[in-house]
Amino acid sequence: MLVMKNGPHDHDDPRYAVHKSDAEWRAQLSPTQYQVARHAATERAFSGSFWNHWDDGRYRCVGCGEVLFDAKTKFDAGCGWPSYYEPVNAEVVERVRDESHGMVRIEVRCNQCGSHLGHVFPDGPEPTGERFCINSAAIEFQKR
């Protein structure tokens, strides 16, 4: 089950290096991946394939393959979504103010293709104090 944000986001923005038509996104992604990555939907907690996944490797964007997170930064936040205390570097994610659902949060998107990944919160562990709460449908795993 997915929870939609208030309307889709236009991710065909010239700031992103990767551009695809809506038809191309639909052909590439599963229906769940499409709704999450292209329309900022959210997976139900504890339902995604990576919330309790602890293999060594890297997590890539489903939209463009950009390496986003390393398994070494993954931690159990108890929230039901894969959580990381930092991306592989500050350049791979974009932070966007999200005022949907009557609250203010910081959405994170892939900086290469604009795919919605999840949100970042200031309640993570050291060394960053941040928790990148990411939808499993927005990422793919590459074993090391």
C-alpha cells in the first residue's frame, strides 16, 4: 500500500542530468517504483524489501543507477524503512522542503534524475545526527 503526497512532482527539470519521458519511466520501473520515485508516494512501514536488509554493499537509485548509500552507514531506526546516517557524498542527494500532509519535512531526491527517495530527519546517530529514511522501492542493492 502506498500513501501519495499532495500531487505529483515535475521531475523533468533541466537541473537533472537524466531526462526521460513519463512513458520511459513507466516502462523502466515497476508500478510501485514508479509511484514512489516519480510521484513521491511512500511505502507502508515494514513492507519494503530493504528495511531489514543487512548485506554488505551499496544502494543505488532505481531511476538512474547512481550510488546513493553504503551499507556501512545503514542502521536500525525502528521506523520500518531503510535508514542511513549519510549518503555516499553530499552531492548525490538533493534536499527539498516538503510541506505536504500538514507538516514540514525535508524530502530527499536523487540529484541525477530527481527521483523521490524519502526524507531526512535530524534524529539519527553520530557522526551526522541525521536519519535518511528511504523507500525500498526507490533503491536497488549492489552486493560488495
